[in-house]
Amino acid sequence: MNVVEKIATNKKKIIAKQKKYKPLNNIRKEATDYISTKNEEFLFEKKIKENNTTKLIAEFKPASPSQGKISNLTPEEIIPLYESNPVDMISVLTEESYFKSNITNFQKARKITTKPLLRKDFVIDKYMLYESALNDANCVLLINGVCPDIEEYLNITKNLGLNAIIECHSLEDIEEVVDLNPKIIGINNRNLSTLEVDLDTTKELREYVPNYLISESGVQNVEDAALLKSYGADAILIGTSILKGKNKDNIKDYLTQISQTLKK
């Protein structure tokens, strides 16, 4: 059993417990009723479209399977930096076992920022989509090969006014979803089986992405960000290199350098 399979197995147990407290039909009704009171929809897509520049998605990520512990900084410390600095969108990990985060961290982030917010997790149950809507997410991550039914889940997110990033790792992944005409595809430069990174994955797959492309994983420095921009990424998601080994001043400087590079 690889890391992804372990994460999915653990996530199923967590969702099963949540359903005992609040069944699927209940949370579906709550989310549908709540969304009907809101006017803002598809904010991730709208932000990507702005100004024809490559966007920066900065991530809150305490740990990862490949890096172990990344940072001790809390959402209360990190998210204000993302809010007040040149960051276009924000991603918050909510996976418990390997990324050491949770939905509470997402809730904290939402109270702090007005920027479009991605809930990043291993979505294995539609329950998580309704939960995301109730917590004012603007976007969710649907990983091809992990999400049980991309088409059904994509339709649910559309009905909730949420964008979905369909994460792909290969041409085969893209071919499986391209007929759905997904607005945003995320190309993960990290192989989820081996955890190895190859930034050229974005370059090799760009021509097959029908609409917007977000390049995920593997940015270690400003030069890497510039490279992914040159490959045609519409947005770049960066977490570890923002947070690992940096204090708040370092983070501010790094965000500015990345942003300036992407806006050139």
C-alpha cells in the first residue's frame, strides 16, 4: 500500500465518523441552503483570468510525506502574510495523517483572508465537497485516480459555485477527463507513488490541457517558478519552499521575488 492509498484509507475512516454525527443528506441540505445565500461563485477561475499573468498560489502546509515536518508556523501566523503580500490565491491542506493539518486550519484561514481559498485534500467522498462549501471554500482539489467519480464530483462543485482543480499526473490522466472540459487542470510534478519530482512534467503535458493549467509541486526557488511560467503555467502552487526554514521576514521577501518573477 503506497502513501496515497494509506491516506485514502485513513480519510474514509474519518468521514465515516463524521457521517455518524452529521449524515450525508443533512450536510448536503445545509450546504445547498447556505450556498443559495451567497453571490460569489467560481472565484479561482475568475482570478486566474485576471490581467493575463501567471498567478501565485501560496500554500499552508505543516508537513508532507516527502519532507516530513515543514514548519511550526500556524495559520494565524502564515495566512496574514499571504493576505498582505503579493499572493493571488491561497491553498490550505486539511489532510490529517501525513500533512498534519485539518479542517479547523482551513476555518482559521477563511476568517483571516479575503482571497480565493483552495481546500486541498484527498477527496474520496462527496461529503467533503459539501463540507468545503459550508466552510466557504472557493475551490477543491479532485485527484484523478483518488476521487471516486470525477464527473459526478465536478458537477456537484459546479452546483455549489465552487471551482475544482482536476489533478493529473500523466497524459493518460488528462485523456480520462478531457471530455468533461474541466476549467482547471492541476499538473502535479511529483509522482505520488515514488514522490520524485520532475518539473518537465508541466512542459510535457501543457499542450494537452484544454483550459487553465496550475503547476503543482517541486518549486524550490525563484528560478523554478520562472521555468514553470515559461512552460505556460497559468498559476503555480508553492508550499514547502515558502515555509521550510524561513521566518516571517524571509517569507515576505520570497513571496515578493516570486510574484515579481511571475508578473514580468
